[in-house]
Amino acid sequence: MMMEFSTWDILRNLLLAARWTILLSLVSFIGGALVGLLILFLRIGKGRTGRVLAAGYVELFQGTPLLMQLFLAFFGLGLFGIDVPAWLAAATALILWTAAFLAEIWRGCVEAIRRGQWEAAASLGMGYIQQMRWVILPQALRIAVPPTVGFSMQVVKGTALTSIIGFVELSKAGSMVTNATFQPFTVYGLVALIYFALCWPLSKSSQMLERKLNAPHSHH
Amino acid sequence: MPLIAITDVKKRFGDNEVLKGINIDVDPGEVIAIIGKSGSGKSTLLRCINGLESIDDGSILVAGAHLAPDEASLKALRLKVGMIFQQFNLFPHLSVGRNVMLSQMVVKKTPKAEAEAMARRMLDRVGLAHKFDAYPEQLSGGQQQRVAIARALAMQPIALLCDEITSSLDPELVAEVLAVVRELAADGMTLLMVTHEMQFARDVCNRVVFMHEGRVHESGPPEELFGAPRTPELRQFVGRH
């Protein structure tokens, strides 16, 4: 007997799965931001070893497909006899991937601050950490907000890949619902719309923040 | 004893030796102009004195303390010697008042009220007390440079290094900055300034140092240097200015 599915049934199931997309996005972004901050400070710090390691890390994660990173996190650890559940592999790979990109975005922002700002702070007796804390980071932060929010969209879309290792989020739910309903166009159309509904506010707020932070006299 | 003793200082950038053995003694209260063509090493020398560039050879003593490259001695040095830059380098995210307060509070751990009082006094000294709450971008270049001077003074240095502080100003704004420097000189501040303002050097400085190709080519009182230059290089330089 053939089951009948209404569009509402489809949408309801997709929305339930979208919760996991949102959760995975949040975990990846927050975790990625924390790890990214660490990589950033190694990358721009004074220690040569740290700089080389951080640069290597960024190159590695930017230079390989996210899909391979997911496979390696999922199957790779299995080789050592560690059974990795799909959610853990997904979160780990996405956190490390996000960290690499955020560290690189933020490095650009720190380096955009003119050399003279460091020198003026130094000439007033501030040490490296004080220069960073009071002069460089507050300025870098302002220019970092728009690209960081912009990149969070990539994270949301990146979570779709985790369907391949079996994590049931929006995309995986889409293919499961398609298999049950045989309505691929409706289902994937709705899936795409939900992704859009998640990303569009991010894109808009990125644009708004960019305008706001670039406006003159915006410190008040 | 000289306040700043620069002895046989050498500085190389790669194969390019920018300072080839500089000797200058600066006495307390002296106002010295360093002049010379661009590329003669005068800005580099000033940056070395404040530890923004490390030196390859020789020694720099400020008030008897050696300039060493570690952060603690650099900090101690910079508390004694302030620096004013060609590009002002005010902190754009902070108000004028905060610019002058920041390093007092962060470096010297001065309580906020005290730092603010000092900031107001120093801004008053450069004629900008009314701009306390303005942001740097709202000020003219001349005003920004005066704030930079107030910011350096708030740390109560015993000497100030001025690196072409009027060079990026529109001509009509140069005078207000020089007037502030003139007052500092009159108050007995030790000043070491790289400058292209020959008239100012003539009027205000006790001594003029002419640098040429990484060496002190001639030095002496302004009337002597400008009136009777001994070397053809200085004669040519003075003739052009």
C-alpha cells in the first residue's frame, strides 16, 4: 500500500531535522571560533614554531575538501579502534575546518591595522600583550565582524556535507524523506528554502554591520 | 653627564648599512635638530633611540640606563623617552581624552580619575582641552599632532623624540604644532627632532646635527652650521632649503 504524504508532513519532518543543522552550526561556529582564536594568536605571535605550525594548520584545512576531513574524522579514528559516532566526527571536523578559516580571516583583520598603531602603543611603554589588548584588537574586531558573520553562512551550508557520514540533519533528512515520498523536487526545494531561511538573515546582518561599522562617528 | 649618550651606533637593513657609527651626546634641556637628505639615516636613528629598531653595534644610554632589546628594559626606556610620529598615530577607536589616558592607566596603573586630570592638563597645555570627548577623525591634522604630543607628555618623559612631526601637515597647520614644540623647548624639555623646518631649527634649537650617508657629517650651533657650513654636502643642503 502506498502512503500518502502531505506537504505539511514533509515540511514538518524537514524542520525537525533542521534543528540538528542549527545545533551543529552553532557548535561548529563557537568551537571553531575558540580554536580559531588560539590558531590566530599562534599565527601572529612571536614564537617561530607557533607561527609555522599555525600556518601549516591553516594551509592543511583550507587546501583539502571538507568532505575528506569528515571522512578522515569518521573512518580515520575507527582505524585505531575508536568508535566515533557520526555526530562527534561531524562536529570535530567542522570545528577544525571553521577554526582554520576564521583564524585566517582574523589574521587579515589584525594585519590591516597600520604598523604605526603598534609603534605608538610601544612608544608609550605598552608591552606586546597590552598593545594587542588595548590598541590592536579593539580596532581589528570592528573590521572582523562583517566577514566573520559572512563566513558563518559557509558553516551552515558546510553542515550539509555531514549527511554523507550519516549524521541526520537537514540534508540527510531530505534524502530520507525523498526515499519515502518519491517527491524529490518538492522535498529538495523545501530543503533549499530552509537553508536559505537560515542563511539570509546572516547575509543581511553581515551587510548591515558592514554599513554600520564603516559609518563615520560610529563609536558613539 | 649627558641625558642621552649615543656611542658608535651602527644599524644595517640587510646589506644596507643605514647608520655607520653615530656619536651624539644630548644634555638635559638641549633642543637638537637632526637634518639631512632623506635616506641619510636620521629617522632610523630616532627609532633606534626609542627601541623601535634594534641596533647592530654600539650603545645607547638614556639617563644612565642601557638600551637592551628585552621587553622590560624597553619599557623602562620608553617611560623616559616619548616619541611623536609623522603620521600622528592616534588610536582611532578612542576619544581624544582616552588616547591621553590609556597608557597612564595601562602602563603606569594610574587610577582613572588621576589619569583623566592629567589628560585634561596636558590637553590644555597643547590648547585642546575642549576636544576631550572628540574622536581623532574629527580633528584636523595639526590638532591630531597636538593630541599626540599631549599623549606623550602625559607619561612625563624626560625627553621627546620628534620624527618629522610636521611633514604630513598642510602648510597652514604647521605653525600651531611648532608653537607647541617651541613652548616645550622654553619649558626646558629635552628635544631631539628630525625636521625639514630649517627656520624653526635656526630659531629654537641649541644644536643642529647634519647627517649624511649614515654619519654625523657636521654638528654645531645653528648660526654656525647655517651661517658657515664647512662641508660641500651641507652647503648644498642648506642652499636648497
